[in-house]
Amino acid sequence: MSNTTALFAEGLFRGLAPDETTAFLRQCHESIYKDGTRLFVEQSEAKKLYLILKGGISLHFEMPQRENADTTIVSLKPGSTVGWSVIVPPYQYRLSGYCNGETTLLEIDRETLEKLFETNYHLAYIFMRNIAALTAERLNQVQDKLAIVLANEAATGW
């Protein structure tokens, strides 16, 4: 098992056969981004799925009326997957993503991913199941952040 396969074995690759994982990884390309690079903005077209190899990505709301507020929902580390909106209509990112430190990512675009799914229905099914679990986890993270914000506002009167 490669280091990359092992890194994502309990997340995105859970349940995939080794040849399916290899087929997926062959379609990805590696990119390196500088600290603070904005990968995508909420409500923009979701074009890529990102797998974090090194560094991290913070996901947060863009809230212009609260420029100094911490709008980070979650900070993700190596082994995490970002950009599930790339396979879910209307294909728009739900949060904004920024790199934490120098960040190395595997990327796959929507068109390539769709072609891969069309050629291997089992891979598509397992992948979608894993993305559904990821989506549920992110929803819980958003709910937790909202509870903190509401508690702080109740305590401070705003």
C-alpha cells in the first residue's frame, strides 16, 4: 500500500479495491500552494476535488459584515478531502477554502471524475457513500461552530 493510499484509507478510499484506488490516483495531479492561497470561494463553481497530502486547508464562511470575526468552520489536515460539491449539483462550493502553510494537494477535476465514475460503477458507488459520510461530518462541524457563535452572542449581547 502506498503512502497516499494509506493516508486516505479510512476516508475517501474506504471500501475501494486496490485497482480502483490506483485508477483514481492515476487521474489526479499534484500541486503545491503557498500559505494563505485561496483555492475556492463559497458559491463559486466547484471545479476540483482536493486531497490533502501535506499542510492543510481551512474552510470558512465569507462574512464581509464581520471582517474581524473568525469564520473558520474547520481546519483540515493531511488525509482529508475537500470539495465534495464537485460531484453534487448545483456544483457550487459551500464554503471558502484557504491553505494553511505550504500545502501539497492531489487534485482531480469534475469532468475527469465523472468519466471515471461512468467506467466503474462500483467505484462511483463507494466514492459517493464516502462523500456522503464526509458531508455529514462537515454538517456537524458547521452546527458546532454555529452553537459557539450563538453562545458567544448571547453572552456578550451581540
